[in-house]
Amino acid sequence: MRGWLLVGGLTLLSPQIFMTAAQAQQMATFLCAAPAGHVCQFAVRTAGSQVNFSLPSGERKEVPNITPHADKYCVCDPGPVTPDCKAPQLDHWCMGSWVDVDTGLNSENNLANHAFAGD
């Protein structure tokens, strides 16, 4: 009897568990806020993989299947994105660490302090 109650309870809860997991994944927008003429290299680490893409200055890209505050991203200018998110050379810029993907606009580029290669 208890076994049937447990199976019945899990059957009733299963759709809610799957809906919660599906709702956790969202679309996230990434922006290259580097100065004109620059190209940002992005890497987004999700639970199952890593997505890499390039964006010219001022461009935006929407990336699906993101879990906010669980998935991480790094951006470098001009690139490449390194495993530790640190600039590979003196004339390159990287964020310095992997940060949480937010549901809003994701770009940690620092225009005010000219934190870009060649500036």
C-alpha cells in the first residue's frame, strides 16, 4: 500500500518538477561593450557544455537554455577566452574571473576605465 502511495505521489509531483526545471532555463542577452572596431570573444559555461561566440562592438546576442546565477560566462577582447578568464597577453583584456550569467544584459566590459586592449 505504501509503495502505491509513493508511486502515486511521485506521479503527481513529476510534472511540477519538470516544469520547475524548464522554467529555470531562460534566454540571456550578451553585449559587446568594447570600443568601436573591437570584437569580444564570449564563452558561456552551462551544466552540460560551453558555448563560444564572437560579437563585434555594440552587437548583442541572445543565448537560449541559460540557467541564471548557475551558468557562468567570461568575455575577452580580442580573445581567446582562457580557462581562468585572465588575459593571455599584455595587449589583451579579459574579465579576470568567470561570473554568473544574469537574466538582464551580460557584459562586464568597463568603458569608463578603458579596460580594453589597445586603449
